[in-house]
Amino acid sequence: MHVLEEFRTENIQRIKSTRLVKSILEGRPEKHHYIGYLVNVYNYAQYSPTVIALAASRCVQTHPKLGRYLFHHAGEEIGHEHWALSDLKDCGLQEERIKQLRPTPACMSMVALEYYVAGTWNPVALFGWLYTLESLGDAMGTFLSQSLGKGLQLGSKGVYFLEGHGEADHDHTRDLEEQITKHVTSTQDMDDIFYIAQISSDLYARMIEEVGERDHQWLSTLA
């Protein structure tokens, strides 16, 4: 648990250091950068149930309790891309336009990593990616949704994805910690989990930085 807690603290600080999150924390969020973030969320969230279920199917023989949990978790992730889609519509984008926009390179790399780990490498290591994202949602989802709603004058609209994960990810983070500490018994599996957690943390931060570092051509049309 102390290793998980240390990683979680480092991961949160890494995300807080990005331009986008710093601007939110300082009360000066930039709408087109937030929209860019949501575009990436919309693009990766639609694959999450599939990739989690894929890892579950490869765990059922070797790690049945982890496989059972992953199948359950996959069901809970179904449809979360629609939360981001709803937020993007509340921010003024048309659905047809949203579906034309592509993710940043780091976001695409993260999706590719998920499929590689779940389908080819060690499926248990997918818990590293899950813990990275779920612990972030637990720690920052509610506060960021409130700050964005106020700073961008969105009220309760346009922040459903962050708000929803601020609530749901508290239980998910606790469940993941329990699954890892109880059912991951080999040193190799644990090493693989933290290896993928570190890569996922880096890719997620880079995704946010790619959105915030400059006005990409695809972002400049959203302001």
C-alpha cells in the first residue's frame, strides 16, 4: 500500500504541474484547452470497456479473481464516452464535428499501450493503467469540475465527465487497491503493474501538455 500511495502522490503532482491543470487551479481556465482535453477523453474512453474486458478474458485461467473483477469493472465503464460527448456539446460543439476530431499523439499512444498490455503482454499489468487514471479521478475530479464550472461560467453543464468520475472513482480506487494488495501475489506481476502505471502517468500528462502547450490547428477551430 505504501508503494501505491507514493505513486499516487507523484502522479497527482505530475498532472498538477501541467499548464492546463495549473490554469484551472489558479482560477483562469482556458476554454479551448479544456475542449481539447475533452476531445481526447472522448477518444480514449470509448475503448476502455473493450480493453478491460480483453484483459479479463486473459486473466480468468491464471488469475480468476482479478479476471472476475475486471469483467465487472468493464461493465461499469460502458458509455462513459457519452459523458464527454455531452460536455463537448454543452461547450458548443456539434456531434458531427466532435467525431471528426482526432486525439493527440500521446492519447493515441496510451490507447495503443492499453491494447498491447491487455491483449499481448501481461494482462495483470493493466491494473497499473487503471490505477493511474482512477486515482486521478478520485483526487481531482470533483474539485476540477467545480473550478471549471465556475471559471468558464458553465455552471453544472459541460463538466459531467469530471464530476461523475470524481464520485465514481473514489470507490474504484479503493477497489483497485484491494484487488492489487490481495490478489497480485508475484513480484513479476507487481513490477509490471508499476511499470505500466509509470508509463500511463507519463502519457496522460503528455496528453494534457499537448493540448495546452500551443494552439494546434485542430484546437484553434474550437475557441
